[in-house]
Amino acid sequence: MTTQIDAEQIDEGVLMSFVFRAVDEVGATLNAALVVLGDKLGYYQALADGGALTPAELAERTGTAEPYAREWLNAQAAGSFVRYEADTGRYVLPAEHAVALTDESSPAFLPGLFQIALGTVADSDRIVEAARDSAGVGWHEHNGDVHLGCERFFRPSYLAYLVDAWLPAAGVTDKLRSGATVADIGCGHGSSTILMAEAFPNSTFVGSDYHAASIDVARERAAAAGVSDRTRFTVEPAQRLGEAGYDVVTTFDALHDMGDPVGAARHVYGALADDGVWMIVEPMAGDRVEDNLNPVGRAYYGFSTLLCTPASLSQEVGLAIGTQAGPAKIREITSAAGFTQFASVAETPFHRVIAVRK
């Protein structure tokens, strides 16, 4: 059925304003690929190191063809990622942009976010069919840019906040210093597990994830970091958390991806010591849709549609709470599992940290 639109009711100014905003959206979509390209080819690093460069100089410094460097620079200038100096024909990466685009130790580091976005969009045809079939698409079914981009996006925040802010806010630092047993559920490539193991050598850590390829990477990373003596990584879903008596359980950016988060929470309850703490780190979100209608919420709703909700639907139960579930939903899940104490203890622009106890 075709919707009839009365042309006399159309405001041409509003229409064209929307059209040009949509064109900007196309540019932003293409720019995700351009940022990943610039990251992989070393364009941003070369600009950060070299100051004002011509396309020929950028190409020479990176061993790439000048036409690519030229068009990439022009696209970056049009999007205000770099600054074009018309009088010299050179391009400059502002110092603040250089931090966000080259410093992997900064919580403002962005290429990982663009990489996971690009990988997610590349798999979007699968989501079209899954939506029609009421099916899901598992994390393991996505391409490598999704897996690596996820780690590169979240790790800088973990590096900046986990040891110095989040763990103290959850009240577990003393336990970890004296020697605790810790389960890190949904650990992926093991960034969170390894950072904790490096900071607290008296504790032991078990990282688990259902994705075997990610666990292989985690084991390699732990060995490279020199913490294999106090870390162990297993291929297990959250609903099969092994031994009991853990002093601390952590879950980073993974609870909303689970098909059965209530079931996972019940297993955590059973595996946690009576005085233990479960620290849950989730994407920053409010409880109401209107709380999340902002740039961060927009990005997370996009990931929820194309990545996180399909992941949940691919598993048993398929509760699909969404990336922007909000603290009230997390409280509901943990309360259903038997936890009685719930507190939102820390926030960043991208994360909310919750501590729950029996």
C-alpha cells in the first residue's frame, strides 16, 4: 500500500534540510572506513609525527600511493578531522585529534570504535535476514574487525579506569591486594583479566568466554604480559561458571549480549562467596528511551540493533535486553537471581559500573 502525501503540506525548507543532513550521514558512514584505513596505513600517526604535510609527503612517509593519500586527506579535511591550509597546500592533524586517533592508552582513543562499527556494518546483510526470520547472529559469526575493534575500543577505558577507579568504587581493592579468586565472565581477548592480573599479583584470575578464538588470543596476550602464572582462560558460556567460592566476579560489556542474563546471574550467585562482589560494567545508559537520545546512545542503539541484540537472540532464551538496557533492567536481572544489594558506583561517558552483593 502506497502512502499518499499531500504536496501542499510539505515544507521544502524542512525537506531539503533533512536531505542535506542525510547526505552528511552518508559521508559519516564512508568516513568509518576512511578512519580505519587511516589507522591501518599509518596516516594519522604520520601526521601526528610530521606536522603539516602535503599529500606527497604523507604518501612518502607511509609507503603508499599519493592519489590515495590526497583523496583521503581531502575527505578528512571535509569532515574536520584534519585542517587544510590553503595557502601552503598542507594538512594538519590538531594535537587533540591526534590523541583521539593515535594514542591507544587514552580513554579518548577512537579507531577501535570505528573498526567495530565498520565490521558491524559489513555484516548487516545477515541482520536483514535474521530480522525476517526472527533469528539471531552469534558473536562468533562476525568478521575480525568486530572482534578486534571491540577490544581496541574498550581496552583504553579499562586501562584508564579499571584499576584506579572502578575496582575501588566497587569496594574490592583490598580483597585483590591480599589475594582473591576472581572470575571474569565474557572476557573476550582478556584485556580486563590481564590488567587486573598485572595490578594484583597476589590474586588468581579465571577468564571465560564462549568464543574459542577469543580465548586463544587471551592466552597469548597473558603469556606476553607475563601473567600466565596467575591467569587461566576457559571456553565456557556464562551459564556454566565452574567452581564456587569466588571472591570477586566481573563482567565487562557482556551481560546485555547474553541470551539468558538471568540464568547467568543465578550461576554467578551460586559461584560467589557469601561476602563476594559481582562488578558489572555495562554501556552507559539511562532507564528511559528519552534518556539515551544523544550521540552515545545513538551509537549504542545502532550496535544493539546490528550486533548485540542478534547475539542474544542466537542463544538459548534470547532475552535480548539490548545495549541500552539501563540500570533498572540490570537490577531486575540481579534481583531475580537472588542478589539483594545493588549500587551504581561509577560512570564514564561510555560506561556504567554496578556492584551487587548477596
